[in-house]
Amino acid sequence: MAWTKEKILENIEFLMRSKFETPEEAFYYYDQDSDGFLTKDDFKLLLKEAGVHIIIRGLVAEFMIQSFDQNNNKTVSWEEFQKAIKESGIE
């Protein structure tokens, strides 16, 4: 299977729709230390549950942090997550 950006987003969207009522519920579920921020490890868990292959999970998680992190603190806040979800088209 070729892991394209579209396929990864499709898997994440399926996970979000099937496991969570709202994006906020998903955010706080993956915020493993409950500090209000998602880290690379949090994204790796999300990607694991979305069925993304282990070989590329770290790279994709790093890309997600870089893409969503607006203030360059290497984490993603709820506000940054909301914006990323909205831009991706996931509801």
C-alpha cells in the first residue's frame, strides 16, 4: 500500500468519525499527559490507531507538528488542532 497524504488523511478521518463524537474529544483523548498540547508521541499514537505503518509514523507525526504548530513550540494546542481539522475538511 502506498502511503500518500490523502490516504493518511482518509485513515485519520475514518478514525475520528468512528471513535469520537467531536474533534475536541479526540484531542483530549490523544493528549496523553493532559497538559493541553499534543506532542509528536501523541500524534504517533493517533497514527498508530489510524493504521499508519510504523515505518513512516514518526515522519508523519513530525510533519503534522510542523504543519499545525503556529507558534513553533513543537506542540499543538487545541486552537491549532481546531484550525488544522477545519483546513483538512474533517468535521
